[in-house]
Amino acid sequence: MSVTEHAQHADSRPPEVPQGTPPTARPEHPGNAYTGFYLSVTVKFLLSTLFAVSWAGAAVWISQPWIADLSHSVGEPAAWVMVTLVAYLPGFVVALMTMSLLLDRQPPLRISNPVSPVTIIVAARNEQAGIAGTIRCIGESDYAGAVTVILADNGSEDATAAVAARTAATSGMTLQVIPEPSPGKSHALNTALEQVTTPYVITVDADTLLHREALRRLISRLESAPADTVAVAGTVLVRNSRVNLLTRMQEWDYYLGIAAVKRMQGLYQATLVAQGAFSVYRTDDVKAIGGWPDAIGEDIVVTWKLLQQGGRVLFEPTAVAFTDAPATVPHFLRQRARWARGMFEGLHAVPPWRQKRRLAGLISGIDYLIPLLDVGYALIWLPGLVLFLFGVPAIVSAWALTVLPVTLLIYGGLRRHQRRSVFGPLDLHVRRNAVGYLAFLLGYQVLCSFASLAGYTQYLAGSARRWK
């Protein structure tokens, strides 16, 4: 599976809308329109939670022989802990997400061709290799409103600013370059934020390409949402998936895993990360909380602070951007460790019980379970699987392996949804990536869990932070 050719090269172009087709004429989210029967998000959450609890209860009942066998080896208390970490807890989380996605019905866009002025901040440090493509794609957007672009140059030692300015001039754009020598992405963003006068501010990473319709669809979702919506996260997909097996696996993670989590959180109007790679925020709300914090997960913490004020944060699946995923294992491990550390920073800055909206607090509280899942997978499931393959089913039994067909069923449904409801309206296509998909299912979580455990340890130890 790979997106169309424009997502593979920085100098390529997003697919064009067929001539004669105005932006407002294209169907929005086919198959997701309301059918006349409405369930509130609170009711949907209760139904999903009830299903997840029932699923976990059934798992406890079915797994009693497994508990009994394991108790002979490690004792009954340890057996319950181990099975909870590798079976009951993951089953509960997966069941909650699955039912939530089944109940998800993305509201139609009431405003399909917005014209509100926006400002895009591109924070960059030594990004001369990719900044031209980023600026060029912004210039080729079909957004009808005025777009101001600010390059927040965070102490670059290369020609990032010069390349960006030259590209903007060639594209007929006005680009404002604001230098910020203090190291740290948050400093660059906040310095640029001081110059923003538009009602909305959008952040785009310096290695990210926007689809031609991305800005329009992102702002459409914000202006079609309830008035207290403070931010909307766009969809970020991998554009360098053909580099090696690692990027092929990440393509599936972004396309299915991350997108599924954001869909679930967006359903409950509590998307926990309006990611810096591509999201829109209401300018006044970001300024009111003091901008982006000096944190390794600045986009995580700023999102949680916005939620803390009682605002809603949504997700727009069809506002698509393409970014470079790490192509080496060390780079990947550092990135995922930063994400894990950023989650802890968010939990510390805004604990779930301090969220004004109870539903936002419940959704953010799920993050307390994530480290337990990583511990269970990395330190129990993986060694147990190795023992099982060598004929020692002490930890992982044949019953536990039934999680694989369930996973295949869930991801199969997600693939169908993404192909029909996201790629279809955008005239994007997927190519086969069977090897990457198999590796994603069987081995990808190993890397993620160990990297996350490293990130948790770094946070608890107070290790020095790095942007990249």
C-alpha cells in the first residue's frame, strides 16, 4: 500500500481536482452521513465501554484454564497479573476502540468552502532539503481565503530560510521569516504566534506536504463544528514509505493505527493530540493559555491545556498531509520515545480529573493504561511468544494467539473505511505493500513498546530533551 506518487517525492504534486468540478460539489465523507437516528457521544461512549467490559469479562471466563496452568509455574497472583497485562487489558482497549469506530458517524461539513483568513506557521531547523516542497504545496492549496505563511527559523545553520523565501517568491506567495535562536520548537512557535492576527493558526512541519484540499477541509471541519471547538487535527500519512521495511511498516501505522485512535478520540470530541505536523487552532485560545509549552511533546501538552479549558478538539480524516517517517531504527526509536515522554508530560500538566468536560477526562485517562500495555507486550508477551515457539506454552497459550485473527478483522475494516471515506473523496489511490503489512502486524509493536519504555524512563529520570 502506498499513496499516490506525490506522496513519495518532495517535488511532486497532489492530484488535481477534475476540471469543471468546484470544491463544494464533491461529496463529503460518503457513507458517513446521518441516517436520522442520533446517539449522543456520551451514549456512544457508554455503549462502547459496556461492550469492552463484557468482552473483558468473557475473556476472564474463557481463560480460566490458562490461569490455572500458569499458576503452577509462577503462582496464582503473578498469573493473574501477567494474563491481565497481555490479554484482559489489551482486549478491553481494543474492544472499546472497535465499538467506538463502529458507532462513529462523521458529521457532514455544513461549510464546505470557507474563506476565513488563516496563518500557517512552519517551524524549521536545518530543513533546507525539504522546505521547498512544503512551501510549494501550501501555495498550491485550493483554499479560497487569505493565507499568511510564517517561517519560524529556529537557529538553522543551513540555507533553510533562503530556500523557503526563494520558493515562496517563485510561487507568488508572501513569506515572513521570523528567526528564533533559542533552541526548542516551542520557542519558535511562540515567537511566530506573537505575529499572528488571523482568527485561526495552523502548524505545519517543515518536512510535511499538504494535499491540495487539506486546508479547505481542515477549516471546513472547524467552522462546521460546535462553537466551543478550539482545534482540529488533520490526518498525517507517510510519504517516504518506499525507502525500506521500517518506513513500509510505519505507513500502515499512520494509515490504520494512528488514524483509528484519532477517529475514536475525535468521536468523543477529545482528540488528545492536535499534532504539530498539521493541525488548526483558534488563535485567541492558544494565546490565552500562553502558547506552546517548553516540553518535548509541546503539541500534546498544548492540546490537553486547550481541553482543560472546556474546549473540544476534533479530527478531520480527509484533511490529509504527508510527512517523512524515520528511515533508520535509531531515529525511529528516538521519535517514539519522545512521543511516550510527551504523553507523560501531558498527564503531568493536565491530569484527567482536571478536565472540565468529563468525557475528555475519561478519554485522556485511557493514557494511564498505555504504559501497562507496553510493559505487558515487551516484558511478558514477547518472551512468552518466544517460549511458545519453542514448545513451552507457559506464558502464551494457543488461546492467547487468537488475538491475531481478531486484529486482522479490525484492521481489515479500517482499511475499507480509509479507502472508501478518506482516499475516495480525495482521488487518492493505494498500492500494495503486503510485506510491510505483515511486518506491521507481527513485529512493529516490538519496536514501539521498547521505545516507549525508554521514553517513560527518560521522563522519570529527567533526562535532557531533544527536538529531533
